[in-house]
Amino acid sequence: MERVAWVYLVIAVVTGMLLPLQPAINKQLRDHVGSPWLAALVSFSVGTVLLTIAVVAFVMMREGLPAAAEVRAAPWWAWLGGAIGAVFVTASIVLVPHLGVVLLVGAVLFGQLLSSIIIDHFGLVGMQPQRANFGRFAGIALLLAGVVLIQRSTLRAAPEPTNDTPAATASSSGADAAPRATHDAPTSAGSPRDVTGDS
């Protein structure tokens, strides 16, 4: 492999190492803002601000904006990348508390590789066709085996009860029932005992 290809590969690996941080960070954001949708919106808003700064610094000041005819010539599916990103970020925020980071990333990687083979094989969305072969399918099968092993070895922690869960309702009901049980508890003489009555 050429040296420049190795540089790109290393950059891709480093970028991939950053991706597991995203659902973990966004999960903490969700815990504080109270909604996966709002957390995803905040996440994308921060990214939009940073990209706006980058566009001003590296595009508008150096290359200039593209011509309107070039923009109109883009195929319709070229505008869907942001929508796919929104789906991924929101789904990862919802799923990471249930799957954990390792299992979530493993499942996402399997889906990515499976989709990638289909895109390359048929040359979808403007990509150069690259025929699927045994080596590619074997690599995906090994990754799937890894995801299964991770899933089988992942300990499932009990979900934390919230105000609207049955566990919390049962707990609050039990707490309310406890004073009544004490109030109505029979004395040794067999009559109810008034805890606030005369001693």
C-alpha cells in the first residue's frame, strides 16, 4: 500500500476512535436536557456552528461559494447526508443506555460494513463499483461473530426507575402503605392501635 494511503488509513482509524465518544457524551447530554431529540438538536447545533466557522475560514475566504448551477445539478439524494446523520445521532442516544458503547459500536460497524459491500458492489450513489468477494464477506462474518460474542458477554444492569415506571409506582405505593399498616396494626389485645393516640 502506498505511503499516502497509510496516512489516510491512520486518520480514518483515529477518527473512528472518536466516534464511540459521541453516543456516550450525548447520553450524558440527554440525562441533563431530558430528551433524546433535544440532545440531538443541541449536538447538531454545536456541529453547525463549528462547520460555519470552518466554511468561512476555508471556503468563502479562499475558494468562494459554488455557482448556483452547480448546486442545482446535484442529485436529490446528495442532500440526505444530514438526515442520515440525524437518524444515527438520535438512535445512538436512545440505544446506548440499553446496549452500552461496545455493543452499540459493534452493531453499527456491522451495519456499516454490510451496507458498504452493497454500495461498492452495485456502485450506488455515484461510487466506483467494486465487486463483492469471499474476503469481504468473510470479514463481515468475523465482525458479526464478534458482535455476538460481545452481546453474550455483556452484563445487563437493571434500569434505573423513573417517576413513570412501574417500579417507581410500586415503590411509592409501598411507601404510602407503610404508615397505614403501622396505624392499623393490632395491639396485643387485638384492637387497632392509634399511633397518635394517648400512651
